[in-house]
Amino acid sequence: MIETLRSVFTASFAQFLERETENILNGTAERNLCACWAPLLENSAISAGIKGYRADADYNRMQDRRVKVMLANGLEEVRIICDLILHSRGKIPAHDNLVAIEMKRKSRPEREKAEDRLRLRTLTQLSYDGVWSADGVTLPEYVCGYTLGYYVELDIDGRAFLIEEYVEGELVDSCNHAF
């Protein structure tokens, strides 16, 4: 599944760059860029045979009338609003969360970049030290268990991007590409 999801990410990002380079170079907001990328991510998943999943930008699911949260920094609750996710919207508890993407411009403060990276490490963890377990039946109280996480940093001046991949809470790959 990981290789399939990597292919989904790669194909959708290539389409995104092809279609949205002008938007990127014009300094369009990250929210707009992720909203433009979302249907490409979802269609790439469908083309890869991944059914029942949706791509959502700026998503914050409510559960029992509470916004979903994650645990970070010593089990502190942090509200979740990820830039772009591929998930089942709670319809497939056995594997609800597939891909989480955080996007930043290179010009943004380092503090914001560090927060996005921490969010991806946390979202891709398998569990929170026994606080919940993924039993495949009940949706967890805290969000985690994404198969893949991606940090995408856009460098407008250098016409390049940095992509970092996170798996099970760890940075596993990093690459730079020109566009």
C-alpha cells in the first residue's frame, strides 16, 4: 500500500505543478493551492484502485461534536487542521487515514515549518503509547495512523520545491526538485 500511495502522491503532485505553476509563482495562498491539488490527489487515488477515500483541504472532522485533535509534546492535545488529506471521512475505520500533506512557502518563518513537521510526525505515528489502539472497528479519539505524510516547501524565487516524506512518525526521505 505504501508504494501505491507514493505513486498517487507523485502523480497528483506532477499534475498539480503542471496546472498550477502560475498560481504558485503569483504567490497564491497555500489554502488555495491545496484546494486546487485536492481533486488531483483524489483522482490519482481512484485511478490507482483506491476506492472510498476523499481528498480534503483544511479539514477538521467533528467527532461527538468536538473537533478532532492529536497528541503532541508529552500528550498535549493539539487541534488538527491539516492542509490536505486523503482519508475515508470515518467510513473505513480499519484504515481511515492514508495521506497527510502540509505545504509551506520557503519564505515562511521557521517556527511555522517546525509546527508542520511536528504535525506530520504525529499524524503518521501508529499510536500514542497505548492511549488508543487501532482496532479497525472504532475510530480513535486522537488522530494518527496516516500511512504517509508529506511536507512540501515551495521556493518561488528558486523555482524549486522540497519534499519530505514521513512514515510511522519518522522522516524517511527528502528530495529537491526544480519546476
